Amino acid sequence: MRILDVSVPISAETPTYPGDPGVDIVQWSAIAEGDAANVTLLHFGAHTATHVDAPAHFIEGAGRVDSLSLDALIGPALVVSIPDEVDAIEASHLSIHDLTSAARVLFKTRNSNFWSDTRGGFRKDFTHLAPDAARLLVESGVRLVGIDYLSVEKFEPERHVTHEILLSHGVVILEGLDLREAAAGSYELICLPLKIAGGTGDGAPARAVLRTLD
């Protein structure tokens, strides 16, 4: 059995979605400066690096991140590899896959290679999930959908239809995965977002790992 860490590290160099808070990590207290302990102050948005979207992210009054079922966040997962030339994952790209028993689907795209070098900042040309694919995933009974960049939605849409389709049907969205080391196939997903009880409950950073089944 092998454990793959598919989380993106959080640092000042981590790209963030335009309009979201940047990452600021500062030393609050330091032993080297005579303090009793080292304490770090963290300042960044709920949708930084690897993170989970709760229904409240786009639906007012809907479920919050601290109320998400652990049953949806932990369990068998299917990593689906999407060809590099695909900019929008459509329902037709999923027709070759048997999703009837896939409770959690993670899309490995050319996006994962973006994490190799983040010096250029946020990439607007990321591969995203089209609404018709989102509908098919809902109809297939999928409980969690993951993708390897900071949004399942195309950049600057007129309306966030993909998010709305998934979240309105109780599908957890996992964004900001790094799937470079994960071959297509079946795994066990363990994803634990921070249990943030304050704010609007729209989402939270998460540590996500895949465990091989052999």
C-alpha cells in the first residue's frame, strides 16, 4: 500500500484565485527573539491551495463546511485522466468511463503540471468541468468531484453553473489537487478540510491523500 500526498503546499508563492486573499505567513513569536515558543500567524482565504467547497459557497443558506459528511470525504475514489488537449471536460469525455459505482471522481488534467512551477502566478487557461459533465456526474450518483486546479469552473464565467449543479445536489467539490504522481485508476481518498465554524462556511483548506488499494 502506498500513500500519495495530493495536496498543494501553502506558502507566499502559492497562486490564489484572482480576487481571493493572498497568502501571508508571518512569525507571531519566536524563540530566537526571546519568546517562549515559536508561533506562526496564518492569513489566507478559505479557498487557498487544496480546498473543499461547501454548498454555502454559491447557495445562500445551504450547508456549511463544518457540516459536511465525512462519508463523502473518505472512501473509494477514481482518478480519471483527461488528455492534455482538452480545455473543457464535457460529458462526452466521460462516456468511456464506468461511473455507476464511482462515488468520488478526481480529474487529472494538464493542470497538475502547473504546480511544477508557480512563479508565473495564477493560470487562467486551466482545464475545467463543463456543466453537462457536472450533470452527468450528479446523475451517476457521484458524491465528490475533484480537479487539479483552483476551480472546477472556467475562468470568469457569466454564471457559476458547474458549481451550482454540483453543490445544489450535495456533491462536495475538491479543488487544487496535485495529481502528478497519481496514475489513473482506483484509490482510497482521505480528505479532511479544516472544521471552520465561523464565517459563511463556504469552504476550507484541506489535506488530501490517496491510498493505493494493493
